[in-house]
Amino acid sequence: MNEVSSQLPEYKIVLEMTGVGVSLGPQLIAEIGDISRFSHRGALTAFAGIDPGVNQSGSYEQRSVRTSKRGSAQLRKTLFLIMSVLIKRAAAEDPVYCFITKKRQVGKLFFVCMTADANKFLRIYFARVREHLATL
């Protein structure tokens, strides 16, 4: 799988991201697929199923809503593996790790932190890959 994914133009960009290595990189690329099929970063997070759900009726709108989990379960699992690698590496210069630390200091629950961090990671992934493919 690594040989096949190494032929893709975004392969090097994905491997440069903290927490992604030669085993999780191809898995992440395979689960997301072609990034151009997502019109914006929100579409990618919705595909992963880590976007907040909606609970509203009339003028009532609930503030704290569970994750939708409508998307790819395998992609969520891959993202959580990447988040656990980020926590273990503790790279203070990485923006996602700084975000993890900030959420933990506020006192957020573990699952809430992991979901928010996976969301941030996907937004960065979307921007970097989209920017790289635009320069080709």
C-alpha cells in the first residue's frame, strides 16, 4: 500500500505532518481519497463524521451537541490513531499538539479533546494538500 500511495502527489506533504508515518500516511490518504471532491474543509470533517450534530427546533438551538458519526468509521479510527501518536510525541511546535494541550488544560473530557483535535488536524490536512495540489 505504501508503494502505491507513494506515487500520489500529496504523499510527501502528508508524511511531513506530525503524527503521520509510513503506516498511517497511506491509510489516511486511502480513507480520504481524492481531496478535490470536497468543496470546503467542512465537507471533509462531515465525511469523517467528527462534525458536531444539529439539535434545533423553532427558536431552540442546543449548544452542546454530540458528534454526528455519520461518516467513515475507518477514517475516524485512523484519525484517533494519529492523535494518540501526536500525544506520545509531544512536539511542542506542532499546532495540533498545542491545541490538544490547550483543551486538556481547560478540563475537557478525553473524547471531546480527541474529536476536536482530529477536526483541527483535518482542517490543516485539507489546507496543505489543497495548496500543494494547486501548485502542480
